[in-house]
Amino acid sequence: MKPAPLTSQRDRILGGLWGSLVGDALGVPVEFQSRAERMSTPPSGQRQLTVV
């Protein structure tokens, strides 16, 4: 097994920012639902793609 390549601090920061942005965007459909609502009708698949 090869050792993982070293990444620059810039790449690590950008990776963290991208992860936060994508995670936040994926949570939008259920952001204001209660746990009970999410359990009764769990999200499945892509519902809508809106380009801003």
C-alpha cells in the first residue's frame, strides 16, 4: 500500500470549505422539518435542481 500523498494547507482548507458547502446544500430539503416529520416521510432521490 502506498502512503497517502501530502496535501498542502490550501488544499485542506478548500476541501473543508467544499465539504461544508455541499453538506449544507444537501440538508436544505429537511432543514426545518422535525425529526418526526423526517421519520414519517424520509427524503429519497433528487427532488429538484434549481440553478441560481
